[in-house]
Amino acid sequence: MPRITPALTTVALTLALAVPTRAGTLKCPPDSTRVGTVCIDLYEASVWQIAPSKTSLLKKVQKGTVMLADLTAGGATQLGCADAPWFLTAYPANFPNDGNWTAVPGSKPPSPGVYAVSIPGILPSTCLTWFQANQVCGLSGKRLPRNGEWQRAAAGTPDPGTDDGTSDCNISAVGGPVNTGSRSNCKSSWGVFDMVGNVHEWVEDWADRANVNCTDWTSQTGVAGGDISCFGGDGGNGSFNQIPGALIRGGRWDYGASAGVFSVDAGFVPSDSLHSAGFGVRCAR
């Protein structure tokens, strides 16, 4: 019987550790799709308040199998901007803008009772600060996607594109937010909807400081589309010039040609939740 030397054992172990396992075995829940080694939600998130006593409903949220009918039947309340065009219930006092939530009594594990879900056919929730977006994804068993992960998932979404008001990406200056997944042509090569236009989407990354001046990819690099780029800059953003800028991606419903798969904006601080900008979120696992 041949003797196995320590050197050969070390080589074998090194080769074993070098073989990626997750990429081939990752199975994504129904509310998301696999993009490389991460599951990206198919739809922009709607945020819901759910009572801790609704344990079966909460399990569906965590497993990514919940549907709108489940939420409605379970007495869940959609949260978001309270004014037009959303007219939703504002986020509760125990889920403040800074994300430092307080648990609802009786919740196990502790939770403020606020969750993000990925479902079609409903307006995405907005008026979220980065801090709230970061927490609501975590509370739902997910996380914010990183900038590079978002970029991968957006590949193939029509850009530059038109807005016919029915199936194209929602980038019309005269429009407003539309229901998730309702624009059938606004779909990436990976099958992810609405990554261009509709509402801004926070990602995990921060810039070194909030930006003031914007440019576009076409005029600076030749990348087609005119997608807006607000990143870095001279720090001349008034009182915010020493505060980091949190990245938002994709543009929103009134961006026109400035929306797109390369649209990136670091002009807002993590505590911003400006209504007119429609700050929303898409989660990942």
C-alpha cells in the first residue's frame, strides 16, 4: 500500500478547498433568481407590517414563498410614503429613520414587525432611508445587494430604451411609479424586473462623501445610453460634504435617458428618504 506523504496530503487539501461548492448547489426561493452566487429578488420590495402572532405568514416571508393574497388574508399592512401617489401607511414609530428599531413585545426572534417581500403586482414601498432599507432586508432573512451584485443582475435590461407606457421600463417624465413586474419588457437577462426606472434602489455600498455634480456615461466614456452618474466629486455639497453618500441605482420613473443599468447616484446621505426621489429597495440572499 503506497504511503501518503504530508506534502501530497497538503496538495490534496489545497485543491479541495479551491473548488467552489456554493455556485453549483445554490437554490433560490421562488421570489428571487440566482445571479452567480447570490439570489436577487425578482421584484422591487414592498414593505409590510405583520403581527408576531402570524407565525405561518412570517415563515412564508422568510422562505420567499409569500404572495399578495397571503399578506392580505393575514391582515398585513403595506408601509411606505403616506402621500401621493402611494397613500400608504407610514412606518411605525418603532422603526425610525435611523434604523434603530425596537422589538414588538412577544416577537421571537425580536423584530419591529416590519418586513420586505418580493411580489409582483403592487406598488413598491418607498420613503426608506438606507438605514431602514438595510434593516428591513435583514429582518426578512435577506440583505441589501452589493453594488457589483446589482450590476450583474441588471444586465440585459433595455438601456437606452423608450417608455411606451405599458411594457417598457417606467422612465417617463409624466408618469409615476407602477406596479412591480407590470412592465413586461423591463426585464434583465437574468429575469429580474424593473431594474431601470420605476423607483430608486439602495445598494449596500457607500461612497466617500455625498456628491454634488453629476455627469453621464455616454459623454465621459462612450457607454451608450446617457445613464446618469453622480459619484465622488469635490465635496462641495454644503453641510453634507463630510458625510458619506449611499449608492442608489437604476434611476426612477421620471429620469428619462438618465435612468439605466449604469445609473448610479451617491448624492444622497444614508439618512435621506426624500419622497420625490422614491427611495426603495430590492433585497438579496
